[in-house]
Amino acid sequence: MENSGQFSAISIMYVFQSALNLIITSGSAKAALTIPIMTDFSDIIGLSRQAMITAFQFGAGFTDMIAPTSGVLIGVLGIARIPYAKWIKFIIPFLIFIAIIGWLLLIPTVTMKLNGY
């Protein structure tokens, strides 16, 4: 990732976190597994930690609406008597829209000088 550039690196982190969230829906477990690794990557390529955390949060939050391993989602769909396949067909267009918006919102985190921790 060092030679890919900062915007490519943050995009890779965003996609990786989104994909990982489909398997590990627990935010604290995913943070404990990935933040130490992603912190080192962001330090190596000169990316702010705020940008890395934003990619983590966007990746984690957006895919919660379709994660089949999410007990909350499956429970709510069960109570509402909405089949998972019907929910996926309904939510995918919106999910694609907010995923693109989230990706665009990562641009300022790379281009702005952020320092804090």
C-alpha cells in the first residue's frame, strides 16, 4: 500500500472494512483486530489516523444494513416478517448510494492536514 498513494490506500481500507463487516459485525471485535494493523499502514504511508478511523467507521456502518451475521438485523426482519431476500432487493440501491457518498467523503480526510493524535 506504500506505493499506491494515499487516496488508493484509504479506498482499499474502506472496501476491506466493508467486506470484513459482513463477517464480523461486532464493532469492538473488528476494531481490536484491524485498528492496530491499519494504524501501522496509515503511519507508513503518511495518512492521518483520523482518515483511517473514518474509513473504518464508514466501512463498518454502511454494511450493517445487509450483514447476514447481524443478530439485530435478522431479529428485526423476523419480527417485521420481512424475508431477507426481499430486504436485500429493497436496500441495495440505497446502500450503493450511501457507499459512494461515503467514499467521496473520504477525499477531504486525505487532502486536508489533520493532526490530533
